[in-house]
Amino acid sequence: SIEQIGEKSKLQGFPQSRLPIFTREEREQLLGSSDFIGLNHYTSKVVSHAVGNHEVVSCAEDRDVKLDYDPTWPNSGSVWLRPVPPGMRMLLNWVKDEYGNLPVYITENGVSDTAGNLDDLHRIYYYKHFINNVLKAIKLDGCKVEGYYAWSLMDSFEWTVGYSEKFGVCAVDFADKNRRRTMKSSAHFLRRIFADNGFLKDGNPWYDVPDAKHYTGQR
């Protein structure tokens, strides 16, 4: 909260809050100025209260919460990412309630692996169930989701972990000077689900992936 950051700022020796308060004129200028909300979502957390260290200046310490995960949630190729499909629907409803149901574009959503398998069943499971929860938010809850972008088209450089964690639906051979690309099974799955507007038709070979959640994407 504003008050919480203000109090921490005092303890940290700042002459004023690190989170300035908008003036009335600024609030009026900002009100209704957004045409849409861009949303990146990968995972969910279990949250509990914890007192942060006020001596450390960071958003992680400001929030005074402990972030954890349910041990029953499946793994991925990233320590911070556990697939929790219902979390997508919950988040979209929170955004709708908090921001007046503005149009939403899901600009990033995906899961990693370190194995580099082309038959990436865990990624198919992820996209199938996350997209299903997006559809529930639209059809059942009235959320105005107008676009969905999977992360990512190709394996790429991932921040501090470099090329070791792969998010792409297309594999990239980084040892090849031409960076040869190969479509993974998840790319074929997404092509069909996008063509069918989120509802895979009967007889589609990718429709049922009952055991995919047990494929963790780890080596």
C-alpha cells in the first residue's frame, strides 16, 4: 500500500516516499486513458504474510508476503514456473473486477523445458489447459479477452539462464550457424487450436493428452 511504502521509506532514510502519490490533476488525467491491458502470465503462487526486511530496498521486500507453491503442482524447466491453469482464469477475473473490464491482450503465456524434446507433451498440456481457462473466463465470466500470444515462437535467450531454458514451440539449433528451426509437437497443437478458435474438433490427435502433466520438461 501507499502507507506501507511510505513507512518503509522513512526507515530506509529517504526524505520522502519511494512511491509518490498522484495529484488530483494527475489522477483525473490518467482516468480512462488506457485502451487495453497487456497481460503476461506464466504461473501462480501460494501467498502468506511475512514481514520484509526494510533495510533492503526492493519490491520483493516491500510487499511483505511469502511466495510459495503447492508441492503437487507439476514442475517445468524453470524453478519459478509451476503450471497452474486455473490461476489464469482467476487473474483475468481480478483484472476485470479491478480495472472495469477493459479489453485484455494476453501478451505472454508459456512454459519452459531444459530437455529440448521435440515431442513436448508437457507444453501441449500447458497450452491446452491454460487456453481452456481463458475460454472459461470469456464465455462464463464475461472477461473481455481479445488476443492471446503464446511465448514463444522459438527458443531464445532467457535472461540470466541463457539458452538453457527453452520456451519455444519451435526448436532452434544454436550450434548451427544458420540456426535451423524445427517445429515441436506443441507448434502443431497450437496451429490446430488457433484454427479451431480454441475448441479442438473431435478426432484431433492432440485433443487428449491425459498424462502430459507428468512430463516435467526437465532433463
